[in-house]
Amino acid sequence: MAVEAEHRRIAADIRRRISNGEWRVGEPLPSRAEMAVRYGVNPQTIRLAYVLLRRTGVLDGIERQHVAVAHPPAMRTLTDADADWPFSSETTDVRPLPATADLAERLGVSVGATLQHETVERMDPGGRSAMLVTSWWRGRRRRHASCVVEIGVAPLSAEQAHALGLLVDMLAYRLVRTRLDPGGRPLETADLILPVDRWLIRLRPSEQ
């Protein structure tokens, strides 16, 4: 059987075994070498199966390290882009940065103006990285009255992929969230990076 078909057959079998409870959410799967022996194939075939399962959200993990059963997307549903995160999070960077042309336009400041900056890694219920939030603002952080969110997709950078345990250039949702003061002026802007294979986005309409 061709490697292409074989790795898909193995991926389907692993998915079935996970559904049957052989491996539970958060539990690591055997190494590629061990699984290759179990299935009687080359470790490269197992690598392709694991890559496919990561891309479809069945597995989480880092290339050449370990893979584990992922939490289902329903446990990581974003219902409000401005709501507090219900699970654990870790601030990984707080260095002030100069405003790029894009950030200057988003915040209404001059290019090169010093911005406060924060990158937060948000975890899923199992303690693995689920989302990266990078925020920028001018001066002190102020309370906002509302926010607007634009949704698009973008490939993961090497740094983002490493933090999320995914492959470089995999697609992610990119939510550009801008917090506004009562007069509608921008106070703070942020990029929320969400892997597309882990998230279901629900947009809640504003109340009339």
C-alpha cells in the first residue's frame, strides 16, 4: 500500500482508538518508533499520521517531541473576544516596543512612538497553549467602553508555532481586537492568534 494511503489508514485507526478511550484527553501517545513497530511501518509513515492528526485537531504536540490527545474544540470556543479567559494564562513578554506603521494606524499614534506591550499565552483546560494574545497601548492602561474585532487568517510564525506546539505556516485565526474609549477612540489593540484546527468561533450579536 502507498505511504500516502497507509498514513491516512493509521490516522483513522488512531482516531478510532482515541474515541474508544484507549488514550484520554491530555495523555501522550507512544513514540513514532514504538508506533511504527506496532503497525509494521516506517517511522516516517507514523510521522505523517501524527501530522495529519495535529492538523485536524485530534492531537496536540511539538514536532520531534511528543504528541497528546487534544481537548475537543468545543472546550475552546470563543464566545466573546473581550471576555476574561476562564483557564490559566502566562505573560511571556512585556517589553515596550516602537509603533510599526500598522500599529500606528490602529492606535492613532506616530510611527516609532513607544508603546507598552504584553504577550500572554492562554492555556486550554489541560494546561496546553491554546491562544496567543499580543497587546499594545500608549501610556498607562485605561478602562475601555467597547471593542471592535476583525477576523482573518494568517500563517503561524516560527515563534507562534513553537509556543502553540504546531508547525510553521499552519493557518491560524487572527483576531484584531481594538478597545475603545466612550468616544470611540482607540485605547489598546491586540492580535489574538488561534489555531484553526482547535477553535470554533461564535459571534455574539450586540443587544439592541
